[in-house]
Amino acid sequence: MTHKEKIAKAKELGLEFKGNISAEDLDVLLEEAEQEAEILAKAAKYETPKAEVAEKLIKEVAKSSDKASAVKESTRMIKVGVTALSSNMREIPSEMYSFGNTRTGFKKQVIKFDGKPRLYYKNIIDMLREKETLLQVNTTNNKGKNVTIKQMSPAFGITPEIPLTEEELTSIIGK
């Protein structure tokens, strides 16, 4: 859709904006209008009282698109299996991790190290992918002398991302 078509659509929807609006600002304005329309459609479908609809609208419109996209990205879920490779973590069946900031809010989740695929926050899995541990392997060199080889290695084994099933997608969207 061209910029002129977007302006025409915004005028058609009765949105107010400056005559020299940028393409990005216009996209945000149209996106917010679509979100308002979705909320009203849901309210009509479930016959939500008008006061609740108005309150939800005010809350939704108050969110900036930047914050909304940051929150959306921070709550992205992926399905992976996690195994602890570090010698000091092998004995622990699970551990709680958290992430967040004042803009997106704080999230915490228990990660189980049994390798079974589960839904986890992508940010936590990315954090685990970056963690390293020192591995020490005792071996003999070519002269027959015992030596210890030290090497940095990933602390967690993480299976490749597994596509989500319809049930999992529904449960995530329903939240």
C-alpha cells in the first residue's frame, strides 16, 4: 500500500494526523486503529460491558508501538530441550532464570535440564546459549605424561528449535 493510499485509509477511518506525517508514524497510527477495532469486535462478540471495553481501549491505545513490539519479542516462546553439560550443573534437575527491564516487565521461568522439548522464553534460551563452562579433560600426551587439557565449552546443550503444535500455539495466544 502506498503512502497516499494509507493516508486515504486513515482519513476514511476518521483518524486525526498532521498533513506531513511520516510513513512510520502513519503505519503506527493505522496499526493502533486496527487494534482498537479488534478490541471492539471481541467486546461485541462476548458482550463485554461498555465500561470494560472503554478501559481496555484506553490501556491498549496508551501503549506505544515500540513498547508493544519489545514486549512481544520478550515474551516470544520457543520449543527446545535443554541439557546441562557443565559438571557442576549435571546434578541439578532444574534452575530458575529471569530476564526483563522496566520497559518490558520481568519474566521468570524454571528450566528443566532433562533434554525433553518444552516451551521456554526465547530470551532465556538465548542467554543459556551464551553461557560457557571450563572443561578439564585428563589425558596423556605423546610422551606418556598425564596432562590436563582445559577448554571453554558451552554450558548447556540445546536442541534445535522444534515447530509448535496447534495446541501450543492456541495456549500461547490465549494467554
